[in-house]
Amino acid sequence: MTLYSFLQHLHSGFRYIVVVLVIVAALLALLGLTGKKPYTEGNRKLNLFALISVHTQLLIGIVLYFVSPFVQFTKDTMKNPATRYFTVEHWVMMIIAIVLITIGHSKSKKATTPEEKHKAIFVFYILGLIIISSGILLIPRG
């Protein structure tokens, strides 16, 4: 197994953990918001684990970016959908998603009421999740 193959499998498999944690955090935030529930220590930890998972995925992705044969800087990069996707599109979408999730987590920490905390998590984590899902669905197949 090559370093690229190992990192590709790690990055690909870890995305399920990321997606599940972000979905669960967003759903619990929605339930907390609509049910006017308190923002608990469990909420805080789950939201933090979701944040840590997306940042861990970013670090794996950065290493993968530099060893991937699909990342190329040639005159033909933008003409080939696979190389364009992995060289430019994928990481830009994921950075935007990670920034949104990070903003949501930060806003929830600064919020004073449980409703504001839940709302910040729900809105920003859902936006991040939409972009992450789009990025996964747009991966060139074949």
C-alpha cells in the first residue's frame, strides 16, 4: 500500500465520521432550538467533536493534496474534470464548509442564551454540511 493509497482510504473513510457528527450536532441543535431546551455540556462536547473532526479531515486532506497524482499544475489541469476537481474545486468547497462550521462553533461559544447557541450551531453546521455533501457528490467517478 502506498502513502497515497493509505491517505486516500483514511480521508475517504473518515468523511463518514465527519458527516455523522455534523448531522447529529445540527439535528440536536434544531431540537434544542425548537423545543427551547437548555444548551448542555453534552451539546457543547458534541459540537466540539464535530468541529475537531472537520479540522482533522482538513489536515489529512492537506497531506493528501501534496501526494495525490490528481493534483497537477499544468496547462491542461483546468481542461480535465478530475484534475480540476482535485486541484481546485474540492479543497475550496471544503475550506468554505470548515470556515462556516468554525464560525458557528465560535458564535455558539459567544452566545449568551441557549436559543442563540442552538441557532448558531444549526445554521452554520447545516450550511457547512450542504457544502460538504455537494463536494462529495461532485467527486468525479470512474
